[in-house]
Amino acid sequence: MYRRLASKVFSIAVILTTVVSSTTAASEGHIPNNPWYGYTDPKKFASFGYNPELHRPLAYKINNYHWLYFGWESDHPKSWSFMGGSLSPGKAYPIQYVVAIEGQDYFPNEFAPDRKEKIKSYLAEGYLPSPISEWQAGPIRVRIQHFANRILQDTATAVYSRVILTNGGNERVTAQLKINAGPDREIPLSDKPKSSTGDSAIYEVNLLAGGMHQLDFVTLASGEASSQRLSAAGSFEANYAAMARHYNNRISKLAHPVILPDRNLVDMYKALQIVLWESLVKVNDNFELRAAAGPPNKFYSYDRTFSHDIPNMVEQFIREGDFIPAKEIIKSPTYQRLGHALEQDYLDAIPKFIIPYALYLQLSGDISYFTKPVKESIRSAAHRIREHRQAQLTDEAKSLGFYGIMDKSTSLDGEKQYLLVDNLVSLHGLAAYKYLCEQLGDDSEGAWAEAEMKDLNHSLNGALEASMKRRGVDWYMATFLDTQFWNLGYTGNWLGTSLMMSAFPWNAHLKGFDLGGTWKDKFDRSIEHALNMRNESKHNIPKGSWGAWWGHEYGTVYNAGMGLQTLFSERHRIIAAESIDWLLRNQSAPYQWGESFDRGLSGGDWTSPAADYEVWGLSFTKQALLEINVAVDSTGLVIIGRGIPNSWLFEGSAIEWRNIRINSGRRLNFKINTRGKTIKLQLSGDLPTAKTLFNLPVFVNNISRVSIDGAWSSSYANASGQVTIPPGNSEVVVHLKLQAKQ
């Protein structure tokens, strides 16, 4: 997160004043010894493989604020691609593709205000890790596609590329494809070059009017393989099919959307799943879940682990039924340290250590996993929560009315302070531990967890009351003291961040947490204050965004994660869907966002990252999209549709999910159809053994009658919009008084 202060220290946006025309001659587009935006010293480029004796300067300037990374899980490093199709295989010196017609060189202008219109950038089939770029070179439409595949008995990762040239004119065209890499690096799989050197190749193409020609290539991204072995490792089509089959087979076995009212949401969910897999890196015999694959610019690199990210991402793997990588990460030394040592001064990581274990037991029913060493590790982490509560009250805390809250920490990356997030996540962790103890038959530890949870909940409420009274407000935010979180930047997102990082109260509620008090009584009011703050002219934060930090207030990749916990609220539960929708409309690259980001150059442009990309935020986005549709609690209660907005329920719309993990290894499918005032829910697969709650917001005070498996009854629904489906039933038809307003 901004925990690295990346968006404060490393993310001062640079406005490029030199704009290169997309139809400018290559001689004018060359930028000798300064191949990438952000690098003024060519020696700094050496870490990316630049060698002036081996590589000629790039034909055009790359906008390295808009990139995609792709590769293979467990492999390192990954590869980068850019808006116009430039490729950096394994983060090495970029390969570029320029089209020449009658002596005129054409290439994309990645800095133009209308660049998103002129340069189409998207993923193959909408979600696969295969970036595609399209742009115009005179009468020729240029399409460049890349993807990675693990080949040669898992010893190398190769990047396959295809360049398609299509003549949209009425006359025959002779064109040249110029590549700034020789055929030993960008290895041809189809045409042979007309001419080449060690650092360049030229391919000649003759195109009839309306004609098309494709050229295929392969290059090494990681591992070891000669050019001969790479060229013999299969065609572009064969390797693409293998890559697609690999990911599609994995996704099909996990919880995933099949149909949503906006197809982009389905593609986004699948694309983000793959990015999470790509962020796995194998170090010796252990798997690390990195925060990102690193940026191709001066941003601080998140190509490393962070202690309080990992448990949230592991929990999402488990939530989707992706148990194997989740357990691999949990057993790694990197994860096991979280419950026993305060790393990076992120106190929230300690209680988070427990939470994935509880969810795994709930969804899998795998009691055998919980061996004596595993249980002892969990117990130790739970009791460290107690150790980090204030054993000795300071005079400061006494004077402010604090008692028994969590120690000061820098979980939010600011000054060391008493933070709301540490208390919320500790309550969540204790609820998870209590559940584990109950399921594993440890009554004494279960009683301890319950007593500790109640005491901490009481202490938190007291601290909130004291801090609100001192400030004369009826809402709370991230800290109890008057700190920089109150005095710098936008205060609303500090509350959103606290809710996101703690996965509280919604996900704690699903674990069985049922305590209340001041935090609960003022929850809705605090959300309202946070969202009202964004409308103040000095912040200028658009509706749908929770804002960001440190002067970059426009947006953050964590936006959906901040909205997710409002599912706990009856009044504000569709905020999660609004948060996802806003992210969808404000991408920094296809289904990628900066940790924090600013507006783009123009309306509808890609947003401008102020920090590295961040997979923690992607994981929260997937979780939010899943749980606004369906969630399951520790008792086996399945909750369907709690956060689905009315805008999804238009005439003829459908919502379908498959392989939803419900308790004890069971998998549920469901589909929702809307026809006028009638909404039908169909369940299939493993039907819930507990009751199901069909809980669309549109149902509130709006249900006329309900049929469950053909039997009509008024007892199935209540005024608050909850339709209760007894176990074993598979079809529900709800007739509304009024059709959903769009």
C-alpha cells in the first residue's frame, strides 16, 4: 500500500512536453541514449539490459506509466508490454515494431492526449494474459500481440509475438516491418528477414487492397534455451492454445462468474485471477506472493512481499477454492513469521495470520490439516494479540480515556499511532480463532478467545467514544489521536483503508463476530462522513472513488476493497458495486491500476499511476465482486445478492456464478434472471445444507409474493428484503411490487 510511502516519495507525476507524432519519421523519433521516459542517464538502464554496444536507441519513446506484466507463476522475472506494443521480455531491453511505407516510418504516439482512442490496448479474449495493441500506420492497421508460455520441460519461459498488418486502403502497399532486435533475439517463426544485423531486422510485406499478413516471433524471457530450441518449441498457435488451456482449466475449477450484466466484469475477474497467479515467485522450495512484478519506471518496486498483504490474498485464494497455492504460501517461512514476529511494524499482520486458517477449515472441512504444530502456531499468534494490547497504560492514554486497545503501530505507514485498523483486525482474528477452537474441540482456548474479544471490543468502543467527544464529532476514522491522518490529505479514505485492511466488519461477521457498541452504532454515520468529505471542492474526488493519499486524491487500486465492508450496512451496501464500477471506468492499463493514481491527460484516458501496480488491491477487487453476489458464513448460511445494485436487474439480465465454495467442501452454482417485476433464482450443484438468504437491495419493502420450488407463501420474506430459502430447495421466484429503478 502507501505503507511504503511510495505515492508520497516516489510518485511525483512528470508531464512530458515533447510529443512525438504517430506519423513522424523515425529519425525525428529517435531519442539517443534515453530510450525510456524517466531515464536520463543511460547507465541506469543497464539493469534492464541496455548495452549501447548491442542495442540501438529506440525508434520512439515509450510511455512507461502504462504497462502490463505477464509471465508464468513461480517464474521470475516477468515481462512487460506497453500501449503501442513494445515488449520487454524478462524486463530486458525493449523490442519495438515500426512500419515503414515509402520511406516513411510509422509508430504509435503514446503521449498524445487522444492516445487511448488512437492506440487500442486490450487482452486477448478479454482476460487472458496476452496483451494486444492496435494502431494505424498510414493505410495499414497494425496489430501486435504477446503472451508467455512455459516450455521445454519447464526450463524456460518464452514470449511469443504476432504482428498482423492489414491494408485498409484501395491500393496495393509494399511495407517494411522494422524491429530493433536481430533474428537471434526476436526469433522469426514465419517470414525470414529481408535484411538483419545483430540488433535489427527488416521484414518486407506486400499487401493487396484489403489484404492481411502476419509475422510470428519468439524470444526468451527467463531460463535457458538456444534460439534453435526456441524456434523448435512449437508455433504461435500451439503455444497460445497451451497457455489458454492452462488458465481456462484452472479457472473452471474455481469460483468464477459466467454471466454478469457487464461482460467486462467477468473478464476483469478472470484477468485479475491470472495476475495473482503470475505474482507467485518460487524462491528455493518456497512460494512467495509478491505485491507486484515491479514497475518499468522510477516508482518504488513492489516486486517483494509485504507482511500484511499476504494473508488477505491467501484468504481470497481459499475463498475461491484455490487451496493448493494457498497452502503452499501458508507453509512458507515468509508466511509463518507473520504470526510470531512484528515485521515492518505492521501490527495488523499478526491477527491476519489466523484468518485464512479459519476460512480453510470452514470451506474444506479438512480437520486433518490441523496438526499439533499447526494448531500451536495459530494459538501462539492469537495470544500475541493479547501481548500487543497495552499492558502498562501511559499517562497519555489514561488522560484520553483509552484502556486496553492495541499498541501503537505503523500499519498505515504514517507516524506510529493508535490505529483503528489494528483493533478491528484483532477482533476479526479473535473471532476466527474462536471458530477454530470450537471446530477443533479446544473449549478452554475458545473461552479465552471469546473473553479476549469481548474485552477488546469494550476497549475499542471506549477509545472511540473518547476520541469523538474530544473532537466534538459523531463519526470516527483511522486514529484515536490528533495525528497527520486527521491533518493531512483527505480523511475519508483513511476510514476506507482501515475497513479494507481489517476486512471488518462484514467478513468478521461472516466468521461469527456479533458484538457491537459504539463502532457499530456510528458505522453508517462514519461512512457518510467519509463519502461527504470527497465532495468538498478542495478534494475534488469523483463519485464512486474513495480517493487516495498524500496529494494524489483521485483514486486507488484499493477502491473496491474500501467499499467491500459496507456490505455490513443495510443503508450503504451497494457502495461496493459502485466502487468496482468506478475502477472499471478508470483503469491505468487493461484491468490494472496504480496503487494510487491521478486523472489522465484527457477525458476517457488511461489514469496516470502515482505508484506501482498492486496485486493486494486486485485481490480485494475480486473479493468485492464475488461477495456482492454471494457469500457464506461460518454456520453454512449462503447469502446471495446482498450488494447487487438495481442497475444490474434490467429486463432480460442474467447473473450466473459457478463453483462457489460453501462449507465442508461443497460447491454451489446459481443463476439470477430478471423479467419485468419477476426475479428468479436457481440453485444447482451441491445445495446448501443450511438455509440460503436471497437478499437483493431491491427487495426492501418491495416484495409482493414468493414461490419456493413452486410453493407460494408469505412467510418466506420479510419487509427488510430477506427471502429465506430452506435447505434442499433449488428455485425461488420473487414478484416485486415495483420494478427495479435503473
